[in-house]
Amino acid sequence: MSRNSIRKILINIILLILAFTIQICVFPQIGFLSAAPNLLLILVFTNGFIDGKGAGICYGLVAGLFMDLFYSGPFGFYTLFFINVGYINGVFTKYYYEDYITLPLILSITNDLAYNMYIYVFRFLIRARLDFLYYFKEIMIPEIIFTTVTTLLVYRFRDFYFEILGQFEELAYMEEYLRQLLSVIEAEPIRLIVVGVLVAVQFGCVIWFLVSKRKLAFYILTVAAVLLSVLQLILGGGLTALIYLLGPFTAWLLLCSSWKLLR
């Protein structure tokens, strides 16, 4: 993989982290904003549209994990949506032209509408909160407008952002680490994907358990730990396999006295 490609991936990851931080920590503190642009959605769909389905899926996975690790609820709720956004918008990459702004704006409106409908159906409608007109007028319309305007700015000045971030010398050190990571991934992709998914499931279950105190979260966490241990034993990592099991076992010892109080 070329140096420019690695730098591009690194900058996109930095932009996703910045977007998540602004979206979660900054926008809610601005009292006069009735809605805010969905920055993560913008970055995922623009990267999918410009770089193709593979890039869209990867950046959608990162953005979805950020959201799932922050919000409570079923782990994978946001990841599922963002991965599909990245993939579907990647289908339209053959229509990408640098000066063609009409299709990106149409995709922006469609994506944000789909996102809000996804949230409405699975967060409100199934709880019998049926006031769709209020949700549409007070939440969906303002957010779609903000997101579309922000998409125009992000899309038009994308090269400028890359040029500014590319001037930081610290990126050279980060590029080397990323290059090494990518080389490891290319050597053992399946193993790393499985381990990454299982570790992400563990993190999600820990947050789910802390929020809900549900036994099911602990059961899933334990199953993920057992699968990781089996995988490490197959690959010859006996000590690592033991470490993976140590976490759930220690948690069980701490929880056994109050196990009946959990849901």
C-alpha cells in the first residue's frame, strides 16, 4: 500500500474521531441548536461515495462502534446501520466527479432521512410513541437541513482539510505504526477480524451490563471470552487464553453474592 493511501486512511480516522467528539461533546452544549448535523454520517457516506464500498464499510464499522460504545442499548444497533450506509453509498462511486455536487446532496438528504427513520422505528415506534409529525417537524427536518449544508462544506473543502492535516509532522510516526498494523492484517486477516469482533462484543457487553445489570450481557461476555480462549489455544497462545478467561471468572466471583438481584 502506498504512502499516500496510508496517510489518507490515517487522516480519515482522525476526522472520524474529531467528528464523534464534536457531535457528542460540543453540539449538545450549544443551547440554541434545536438540531445538529450528523458529522459521522457525513464522513461515512462521503468516504463510501468517493472511495468505494470497501472503504465505506470500514469507516462505517469504525463510526458505528464509536456510537455503540457510547450509547446504551443493543450492541451493534448503530454499527449495523453505518456499515450499510457505507456500502450502499459505495455503489454510487462510479458516478463520482469532483465538481458534481448534486448527487452527494441527494445522498445526504436520503441518508439522514433513513437514519432518523431507523431511530424513530426502533427507539420510539416500538415503544408506542406514535407522534411522528412532531418528530418529523422538530427533529428530522432541522437535522436534515443542517446535515445537508454541512455536507456541502465537507465535500467542497475535503482536499483542503486533507492538506492542512497532512502538514503535521506527527503523522509520519503514526503512518509507520499504521503501515505495520496493515501489514499484520494482510498477513492474518481472518484471525484479526474474528478477534476484533469478539473484543468489541466484550466491550459492548461490559457497557451494557453496567447500564442495565442484565445477566444476558454477562452470559454473552463469557461466551466471547471462551471463544477467544479457544482461538488462542488453537494458535498456541496458552497464557493469552488464560488471561481471556480470567476477566469473566473474576467478575463471577465478585457478582456471585448478588447474582439473584440481577435481571
